[in-house]
Amino acid sequence: SRRRLVVAVSASSTPALKALIFDCDGVILESEHLHRQAYNEAFAHFYVRCPSSSQPLYWSLEFYDVLQNRIGGGKPKMRWYFKEHGWPTSTVFSNSPENDYDREKLIDLIQDWKTERYKEILRSGTVEPRPGVLRLMDEAKASDKKLAVCSAATKSSVILCLENLIGMERFQHLDCFLAGDDVKEKKPDPSIYITAASRLGVSEKECIVVEDSVIGLQAATGAGMSCVISYTSSTANQDFKEAAAVYPDLSNIRLSDLENLLNSIVSAS
């Protein structure tokens, strides 16, 4: 399996690592297939039909992998898709919306319905966190590291995800939690990570971000942070050359590994 590690150095000196920041979708849980399911059910619910088709819009697994690795955030995904393939008819508008107000109204309605459906899936109790995530979070808190979650998804869906997957106690003890609603620009823009460092009271150079995609990697490195990748099946073939390390998951990664990793980066800079 794909795996790349940066050679570790001794951690005998004071660790440079002050904060550990997790993305949510793809890092804490493998969620892409759940989001795709919810989008397709939303398209069917509103009978969303693009100009070239008489059937409700359906995003295939292959297409959604490409889309979610290209554009962050649900509304930007739909906005891009409809601009490329034509604005659809639906039960909301019998004719394709022609002005920005109606187009945004359509996107808002679809996204709201999709978000509620996604929440229902999370509440079903069938979704579990990815390997190693909870242990690494607990190690960070036990070592007095700052702990944060930064996601491009809507705040309500991320809150539900965290409550169900990491538990209320861990969620309430996060030092910082930011969602897509909290910043003006979505990833790969670095705003969310720059904001997180400010709220955590640490330098960007004292952080390690855990991401699963190139979009997240670009956001983290754009903020001046070191980033490790815990890739998923849909992101495994992306180019992660800017990552400090690349892992298939976090099952064998300890906090000391990340401390040594950041120390080696600081020593080499």
C-alpha cells in the first residue's frame, strides 16, 4: 500500500508541535459516498433535470470523486456543475432559473435538503470514525496540545458528525472548531487554517494539519502549516508531493511520530 514517511529525528528537545488540526470529511470519517448519496437523493426529490437530460441529475461514483477533489464545499460544487452543464428545471422552478437570485435560491434549497438527509444518515449509527483518529485526539489532549477541527462543510452537519463519531466529551473539549460557514472562502483558500491558528494562539509553524486531499493540502500549506495526508480510496492517486508525510490511515501513527516529524521539519528549515 502507498506510504511515505519523513525520517524522524530525536524529540529530546522541546517539541515544536503545539496544535493538531483535523479536517472532518475524509479524515475523521470516510464520508464521500454518504455525501454523494444525499446529493443524488436531493436531486431526485426536487426532480432536478439539466437541459441535456429528461431524468433527474445523478452524480456517479467516478464523477463525484473527480468533482470533490476539484471543488471544495457543496454549494460551489453545484454552482460549478450548473454553469458547465446548464441550469436545470426542477419542482422549484419549472423553467431554468435565469437570474442570480433564483439560481442561489435553488442551490440553497437543494443544499438544505441534502444536509438534512446527510444528518439522517449520520444518526443511523452505521458510520464509524477512521482508524487511529480517536486515539490520536486523546494523545494530543493528554499532552496538552491544542486540538481543532476545520471543515469546509456546513456547521450543522459537522457538529452532528463530531457528536456522533468522536463523542460529546471530545467535541466539547476541542480548542477550536471551524466550519465552512465561518470563513468567506472555502478550501483550497487557506483562510480557515489561518483563522484557526489565530484562535488557538499558536504560530502556523507550530501546527500539523491532517488532511485527505490535495484541496485540503493546498489550504494547509497555503497557511504556512505542515500537513500530513491520511488518504481515502477516492484521493489515493492524488499528487501529495507537498505533504510532510502520507499515510493510508492513522492506525499506526502516534503523537510522538508527529512531534518528531515537525521537529525534523523545523531543524531542516
